[in-house]
Amino acid sequence: MKPKKVVVNDLMQKNYVYYLVEPIGKNFHPEFKPELTPKDMLELGVFGGKYMTDCKDEFPKSWFLNAKLCHEKHDKELNYFKVNASLPLKVWIKKGWINSRHDPRGWFQWYCRYYMGRRLGEEDMRQVKRWKAIKRHVGAVRKNCAEGNKTCRPKQRQALLHWAYDSRKI
């Protein structure tokens, strides 16, 4: 595959350049097995609809056709489980969870770009490791919620959606 150059100009990045070197949705790290695509996540309702409202030019238009978005504010009613399971961006930055050079919006931005075919070596490994660490919450939901009870632990389930785990099925 011939690398494709992407130039980003949005509210958080100006003239950021990256290359797509893998086919969309293919050739993921063998330990990285997300259950939801970025399109799925946006359609289900994540991040109160506030996330990526200014990034539509960077990603496929199909991702946004049925996305639950709100440019003005975070709206928990747009989230699948109707709860706020997000921390403010400043908290993520303070804790060192965000690589502001590449993905100033955090893990989901990294995932969207990774899904599109960008590869960053060491940064990809860091993000895959973080994704794997979140899986413990799947176990907590299974342990503490009766099978079929979709109202149990809604914040934890919403947070799992943020990380491409399909918590509707737990």
C-alpha cells in the first residue's frame, strides 16, 4: 500500500501531518482486538457527543452520518447509557495519559487514526497497553451485575464503550 498523507487542521492541531500505511480497519497489533469501530462508537453515543465535532474532514463521512454529536456542549443524554463517564481533558493531560503532539484529544483520537491506517510504533504499543488495562472493568461488570441487567454499573459500561469494548453485551 502506498502511504497516504493526511494534513490535519482543526481546533486542536494545525498542519499536523501523518501517513496512512495500512488499509482501513486492518493489520492491527495481534493483542489489540477492539469490539467496536470508531463509527460504531460515535453512533452508540460516547463522550456526550462533544468529541470530534470539528474533525469531520479527517475521517470518512460515513462515520458521522448517524453519529450522536453536540458541538455546543457535553450532553450525557447522547451517551448510550445516559450517564457522564468522562473526565475533563485537563485531567487526562495532568495524568500524562495524552500524547499531545500526536493525539491531543486522547485515546479515541489515537484509535480513529490507527483504525484509518496510521502507525506510530512505540506510541501504538503504549495505547494498546492502556486499552488492555481497561479490560479489568469488563470483569468487574460481569462479577457485580446479574446477567442481562443492563442498568447495573452504567458509568463503568459507558466508560467501556469509550475504549471500544461493547459493554451492551456484558
